[in-house]
Amino acid sequence: MNLKSSYYFQINEYKMPVLIYYLVIVSAYTFFLFSNIEMVNSHPGSSASLNGMNIATAVFLFISSLTAFKDNLGMMLQNGVSRKTLFLGRLLTMTTLALLLSIVEDILLIIFQLSVSAFTQNLSINNAFCNYYSNSYYQHIDSFSHLSMFLLLNLAMFLFFMAAGYLFALIFHRLNKAVNIALCIGIPVVCFIILPLLNNRMNGAIGKCLLNFFAYTLGGKWNAFFSFTIAALLLSALTWLPLRRVRVK
């Protein structure tokens, strides 16, 4: 099995999950639209909004990447595929999927916004970037530059979440059961108990550092794009290191 076959095998595994995911998304947004039209029209001054479809997609890609590693590894190695070919096929799969879903996100956002505008002006449907980067400027997608910027931001973010999910899956695969359990318990404890306690003892220094970090990396559209892209590249490079010697369990 060569690179082309490895790529086709990995990308085909996403067809049905992506289809089901977007059927759920379209159903949810349609329900939101029709369940709120009468409410906002019959109550002057009231409004409703639904945001963050691209964040939901990023989480979906992260989870799907977590589950993609083990089955792909066994199938590829059984068919004589090298780990390098598996890795390159994965990179192509991530890039293709991130690009396609970024385009789908733009198209769906336009359709949803046009649908809302046809019924009422008191409903708002946007993605996370619409709200974060000056909602008044990105209230509606009305130019090619808006579409291009959203596509690039979603592309970089989706690549990051897929790279992170695949790396985490590989790490958990390499470690034994006891260490996996310790990590599953330890990570939430550190994030939600130890770090807040240390932050209080240090007069909020940790929180300020994190806020400054995110303010810089996500403070501008291009900052966010390059931050997500660089992080995705670093995570992919880190993935290759343990993948070279990974074994099927």
C-alpha cells in the first residue's frame, strides 16, 4: 500500500462521521431558527443568537482524531505500510479535511445568515470568530475578504485540533494502562485544582500570564492564523517522534 492508498483509506473513514455531524448541525440550526422566529417577532425588543458552529466542528475533529489512530495503525502495518507512509497520509488527510470543512463552514454560515434575514432581523447566527473579532464588522458575511479570512482561520484551527487529537491518541497508545489512568486523573486535577490554588497564592500571576499569552496569540486575525498554524506544525512534528517506533497493541 503506497501513499495514495494510505491517504484514501484514512480520508474515507471520515465520510460517514462528517455527514452525520453536519446533518445534526443543520437540524439544530433549523430548529433554532423556527423555534425562535415567532418569539422574537411577537416580543418587540427581544432577540436570540446562536454562535460557535466552528468551535463545535473543531471539537468534533479533535474527538475523531483521538479515535482514528489505533485502527489505522493496525490496518496499515498489517498491509506492509511503513510508519512514514502512515504519517504522510495522515498529514494529507488532515489538510484535505480541514480545507473542505472550512469551505463548508463558510457556505453554511452564509446560508444560515440569509435564512435568518429572510424572516427576522432579531436573530443572529455567527461563528466564534464573528463575535471575537469585532462583531459589528463581522455581523454578516458580505464580501470575499470576509469569506477568505474565515476560511483561513477555520483551516488553521481545524488543523491544530486534529494534530492535537492525533498526538494525544498516540501518547495514550504508547503508555501503559496505569500511566494512562494517572494522566486522565492528573490533568484535570492540575488544571482545575492545583493551578487555581497556585494562582491564588501568587496573586493571580499565572492567570495574568495566560491572559497575556492568549491576548497576543489570538489578539488579531493574523495572529490567530499563524498561532494555530505554527502550533499544528509543532504538534505534527512531535507526533512523528513517537510514531517511528510505535507498536500495535
